[in-house]
Amino acid sequence: QVQLQESGPGLVKPSETLSLSCAVSGDSISSRSYYGAWIRQPPGKGPEWIGTIFYRGDTYYSPSLKGRVAISVDTSKNLFFLKLSSVTAADTAVYFCVRQARVLLRFGEPSPGYYESWGQGALVTVS
Amino acid sequence: EIVLTQSPGILSLSPGERATLSCRASQSVTSNYLAWYQQKPGQAPRLLIYGASRRATGIPDRFSGSGSGTDFILTISRLEPEDFAVFYCQQYGSSPNSFGQGTKLEI
């Protein structure tokens, strides 16, 4: 059974860097179709995509967070990571790590798609 | 960025009734790459439908998705007590992928 588990500090000070890790079990990040994503959900609001990493390290980031976000992967440990810098109270949210399905776009190029397996989420408060 | 607008914001129904949730996109969704998720309080969202109409593994057949282009529908044919939750649509045909604001289905 595929499981994802987020871990990291639950409280971060304003202007500092939020760091989370995601441990994957029952699956291999090294598989050629593996896309790992981070999604956040502020209290009482809908989900927001932060960014996605392909197993070999290619990254895709939300335009609204680009410049503050970095996602990395350690395939040897089956982990992927999120760093979000210069945080403010607006970054307070539940952060989920997710396996994103591989889909094919119109001309056959592979792309990250829907979110098929989710971690339980980690609440991070900026204060 | 494609904006997804879900309606209604809140839907009040009873067990046994049929639920119809709408998701409208600001522009056509490439390849009908639209997914639906269910989220209960304190839990992560759960994938219900992908590709507009394909049920995810383990999802009961009372859940069905339809639509194409800019207009999509999630139908729950006969509501069970455990179905009441918040539902989100998501498009993944264009980057950046985006979510709707959600429909709360309440008893």
C-alpha cells in the first residue's frame, strides 16, 4: 500500500524558511513515472498547488510562489523535500505531499496530472 | 491560468437523494483532463474521478463524472451518509494546474 508521510517543524517564524520532508513507502520514487508534488491548504480554503518534482530532478513550480520555493528529491532514501523561504502569516496552511499521476499531453509529451495518493498533511503555522 | 468555478457553494440534500455538482472552466480544459476530489474534515482530499469520467480505484459506482470542454458535472446517484463532504474539481491539462473553490455537500 502506497503511503506518504510529511514531517517537519509545525511552527516557523516570519521571514524564515519552512522545510518539510516527505517519506514514501510502498512505492519507489526512482520509477520512471514518479512525480512528487506539494500542495497546501490554508485553514477553511481550497487546495493550492505549490510545485512538483520528477524522479530525475526536473521541477515545476507555481508562478505565484516561484522564487521562494525549492523542491528536491533523494531517490536513495525515497524522500522528497520542500523549502519555502521568506514566509509570512499567509503561508500558514496544512501542507500535503502527494503522488501525481503521469499523463500524456496532446502531442504525446508526458506531464504531471491528477493527484492520486496523498499524505495525511502537516499543519505549519507562521508566527 | 485556467480558473475553475464550482456551483453551488453549498448543496443541502438528504441521504438517498441525487446530487449534481458543477465545475465550469474559464477556458477549454485540454483533453478533458479534469479530476474530482472529496475531502472530509481533518482528512486529505481523496481522488474520485479523473479524465472527467474515469472512476479512481475503489470508488463506488454511485459516483460518476461527465462533461467536456468548459463544463463538467459530478453526480452522486444516491447519497449515502458517508458522502457528505467538500468536493473540489481540478484541471491538469494546462500549466499551472488549478483547483475550484469547492462545493460543500451537507445533510
